[in-house]
Amino acid sequence: MKENQSKNSSSKEKDLEKNTQCPHGKTMTTNQGQKVNDTNNSLKAGERGATLLEDFILREKITHFDHERIPERIVHARGSGAHGYFELYESQEKYTKAGIFTDTTRKTPVFVRFSTVAGNKGSADLARDVRGFATKFYTEEGIFDLVGNNMPIFFIQDAMKFPDLIHSVKPEPDRDIPQAASAHDTFYDFVSHTTETLHNQIWVMSDRAIPRSFRMMEGFGIHTFRLINAEGKSHFVKFHWKPLLGVHSVTWDEAVKIHGADADFHRRDLWDAIEAGQYPEWELGFQIIPEEDEHKFDFDILDPTKLIPEEMVPVQRVGKMTLNRNPENFFAETEQVAFHPGHVVPGIDFTNDPLLQGRLFSYTDTQLSRLGSPNFAEIPINRPVNEVHNNQRDAHMRMTINKGKTAYFPNSIGGGCPHLAKMAEGGFTSYEERIDARKIRERSESFNDHFSQPALFYRSLQPWEQKHVAEAYTFELGKCTYDHIKQRMLYILNQIDEDLANKVANGLGMQIPDSVDGPLNQAIGADADVEKHQPPKKKNYLDKSEALSQTHLENKGIVSRKIAALVSDGFSHEDFSEMKKYLENNGAEVTIVATHGGTVTCSENKDHKVGAALLTTESVLYDALYIPGGKKSIDALLDEAKAKKFINETLKHCKAIAIDNEAEELFDATYGKDFKDDEAVFINKSAEDFAKAIANHRNWDREDQAKSIPA
Ligand code: HDE
């Protein structure tokens, strides 16, 4: 079985090797293979003469350069990818005949791309935004793409509204401002007139929209899909990814500062973790709904703005994905990868979710303009590991040399090949859903309720999470300039939760209006009838869903957490080495942050490599702070304003801090003196206690008091 696994796991790697090139030890050539002996000077008529047109080496180099760019994705432009594999725990044959979900001996190769949605390719990673979580499974039966997000619901119910949604969140078209931000008038103009957006919108106001790491996010397929078993029986399914590191976020204040300190924060984190062998892992979960239960819920399972609470339908964990290899080339792999929710394999099928149906069109269409040709499926990162044979031919950049006279079916000259798959060979057949309907351009009444689930989400959060939601709304609406838009939002928030609306109204210095209905709403044709979308009271089916809080998943200790050790020359070797050993033995990474670069000397006169000089780094790039003793070191740090800022900010962001011996003097010279009893502040305590606090991510109980720190 082992041999089989390793064979399968490398099938995509082997496939990619055919196109992977290494220049090591090779001579430079042109694209036509002529050896090049000068790539610095163009061919000229005389020493100072004009450049000659015949210089094909220059022409080729410049021409290729001129055409290096392709259009970036219209949404999800900024992303980071990684290779890995998926392993199944137990056969799911009672639900599906798909090989990846029935054959436990397989190690299916995957390529995953994480992304933000609104920003350009060069925008900052920590924008408040939904994150894309797209997985390409290279299965033996062809490609299966699970193109999901890190939130379980979407903004809109019908694909028809997608261009409106995206146009409203993108930079405003007259001035192309703001980049990668939803905090502006056009977005809230749209949202406040389209109440179906509210559920996803409130998730975006939560900390889920500013993750600590791609490795610490959940993933969701969002739509209800179908699984079909060998007998042709269908079950509805919702797909979930559960990160083994737990779900964690940064604070908004950190996010803003990370923008400046390291705009590539998430991209770097993913890359570094994989290089360090700390492979990110997620378990794949199914929420299974039998066909006969389709109408058992107080909402429509085809409505992509609704989630099925895990308390109502538990998530069954069926397998694990591990990301263990960084791409060789960003453009060739991460940029050219083309996902499509319509790439499914036998055993998986669609439902009539009107958002999903629209996506089935969009994703091929977009590759045609982005990658330039219907041959995008031949690009190495996109091609399946099984063989492809059909009668499709030609078009830009065709790579395959198709032999033979026939490119049509049926044919006798080509022996009828490629022949059709016999049923037993696993040809794809669509689920035979019975359809008896009128053609209508309408929204189903079963999609009407826009308020129960945003309210359920808010109610289910921990108090600190709720506080962050209120602050996020206050920030975002505070950036809007039109009062009527803010008022409308306050009115709507009041339908979700009165306390939330009051907090935001206070922050904005505005009153919650009694009504927002007016001639304008009708005149602009908005779906503005808030009453129509109110849930009947009985529809508040759950008081709370624990799984909606970030805290519901277990943490995996301190693996891959980053701890800054703040020092200068003369720091205590004894303190430091003990702490470092414990933290590193438990999988964390300790970085020496010193008053200068190069090396720093400890009390035992040993040189230690500096990870970052104070000048080049910021507290927001670390999960926790440790300051060892050593009088000389502490005296030097006392003279550094940035050292004090580092401590104050770490406190403000509710992170764990450990200090030993003389370091207490430095701590007392900061706002730290008021936080000595804090449960995540450790003065001369064990490394084990410190590590427990780091694993808990933050001490949110500190937040109110830490608010007064002007860092
Ligand atoms: Fe996408 N979406 N989307 N989307 N989407 C794209 O396809 C679209 C939606 C998602 O890393 C585009 O190749 C429409 C939901 C991800 O390459 C485009 C609608 C969900 C990615 C497109 C939706 C997603 C995309 C742009 C409404 C979560 C990035 C580039 C009907 C379930 C994939 C591309 C990557 C990318 C269209 C709604 C997730 C234009 C029309 C819902 C993760 O085709």
C-alpha cells in the first residue's frame, strides 16, 4: 500500500517535471537555441553608433519582456499557492462513487490557491476581505476543483448580481480609490440596498476577515452540492475544511500596521512554514443532507446566503489535506492555475443553487481572457494526471500534437477513436433530477429571509468577537461620506441586533432612524423592502451555534508560532537558552530582535545571529514577546524608544509576554507596569505557562484595559 501511495502522491510532480527547467550548468541561448555570448550590449554601428535592427538577440529579449503581463483575475487577483496531497480516512461509498472519497489507498495530489477578493495583484495581504480557498484535486478520474472561501456563505443569491456586487466593492471608478478596501460609499450604497448581502457582510466585519495566517482559516464550498453513489442515489453535501492549527485572527490595528511592515505577511507565512517543514493541514468535512430532508429546514438549502448550523447537521471529517511543497515558479503555477467549480468527477454533481449555476459559466469564460485561449487546460499546472483524448483541436498555443486524420465523432477512418466511455468505465453522467417547471425570472420566496442568520452569527460570537464586529462597522461606515447610506445601514443593523446598532450609532455620532422607506428606494428599483425580508419570529431556529465562533476549533499548541526575543549585547544566556529550547522543542520559532543587525553577544560572550534589527521589524509580525534578563542588555534597550513601543504594542494586541529578571525594569518603563497581574504576562515564570498562553493566541480579557495604551 505504501508503494502505491508514494506512486500516486508524485503523479502530479512527475507530470510537472516534464516542463520544469533548471539553468544550472547550462549555456545561455536565445529562444531559438542560438548560444548567446553577450546579454549586456546591443549590436551597434560603431562604438557610439545607432543600434542595428538586425540585432535579433536584442529584439527577442525586448519583445518577450514587452509581453510578460497577462490580465490579472477580475476578483481574487492577489493569491498564494502551494502543492500537497489529500488522504481519505474511510470510504464514503455510501454517499459517493468518486475515487478520491472511496479509495483509502490513494494520496491524491492537490494544488491550493488562497486569495483576497477585492484587491489588485499587488495589494496588501491583510485587507479586511473574504479569503478564497481554492483546491485542485488531481484525481485518477480527472480534475475536481473545490473553489471555496473562508466564510460559509456568500453575499448574493443569484449570479446575476455578481458584477454589481464586485463593481461596488472595487475602487470607485472615477478616482480608482480605495484599493483593497470595502470601507467606502459605493460598497455600502449597494449593501444597504441589497439586504441579502448582510449575512456575508457581517462575517466580513468579524475577525474572520483578517486572519493570522492562511493556515489558520476554515474553508467552505458554500453551495450545497450533490454526492452520487454507485447505485445512483444522491445526497446533498456541504464541504468544509477544518484547519488543524485552529482559527485565529489579528486585530484591526495590527492589520493596518502589518500593511506597512510586511504587505506579503500571509504569502510569506505560508511559504516559510512549508520551507520549515511545518506543513499546514486541514481536515475535509462533509455535512450530509439526505434527499428526503431537503425541505426540513427553515431556510432553503439552495440559498448560498444560508449556512446549515453544525449543531443541526454535524460535520463528518472524512480525510486530511497536507500542503508540503512550495511552487517552483509563481507565474507558471500560482498565476496560471485555473479553477472552475464545474470541474467535477463522477460521484459529485451540482444543485440548482442559482449562484452556483452562474459560476458554472463564468470560470471558463474568465480563463479565455486571462489565459488567452481554450487551451488553458494544457498548461502544466492545469492538466489532469490522467490522459486527455477528444476531438477538440487547434486555437492559440496548442501544445498537443494530435495524430491521425480524424477529429470528429463518429468516425470509421480512425477506428472510432477516441471511443466513448462505457458506463462501467466511469463516464460522467449527470444526476437525473426531475424537473417540471415554468421558465421565470424571479427569486424563490424560500430565499426571502435575510435577517435570521446574520443575527444568529452575531449572537453566537464571544463578547470580544462581537466587540470587534461593532468596531469594524464603525470604522467602515465612518469612512463613508453619505449620511443617508450610514443611516440606512444603522436601520438595517438594528434589525439584526439592537445592541450592535447602538454601538455603531454611538461611534458614528448618529441616531438610528425609525424608517428608511422613501421615494428614493422605489425610484432606484432597489430590493429595499426591509419588511419583506424579515424572518417570521418563529424562524429563529437556534439561539446560538457554537461553531460560528472562532474559538470552536482546538489549537495545536505553539507549532510554527513566531516569538520575538528582544535583546541587546549582554543578554542573559541562561534565561534565553532555557526559554528558546522549550519553545523550539514545541515547534515555535524564536527570532532574536536586537538593537542592531549582525550578531549579538550574550552574557557568556557567545555570538548569536540577529534575526531582525529593531529598525527593520515591528511587533505586529510576531505572536508573542520574550525579554531575557542581563543588565547590560536591558540598559541598552531602555535607551531605545522602539523597544518600549514594541512592548506597548504587544500588550495592546493582547499577546503573551514573558520577562525574566532584569527585564522587569524595562517592562516597568512601559505601560507593562499596569499589566503585571495579567494572565498572559509572565514575570520569571515557566516557559510552559508562557507556551500555553501563546497557544491560546491572545488574552482578549486584556483588551479593554489595553485600549488606553497609545501605541
Ligand atoms: Fe468566484 N470567480 N465567482 N466565487 N472565485 C473567480 O475566476 C464568480 C464565488 C472564488 O484562486 C473568477 O479564475 C461569479 C463564490 C475563488 O484562481 C471568476 C460568482 C465563491 C476564486 C469568478 C462567483 C467564489 C474565484 C476570477 C457569482 C466561493 C479564485 C478568476 C456567481 C464559493 C480562484 C477566475 C483562484 C475566482 C466568478 C462567486 C470563490 C471571474 C460570477 C460563491 C476562491 O470567474
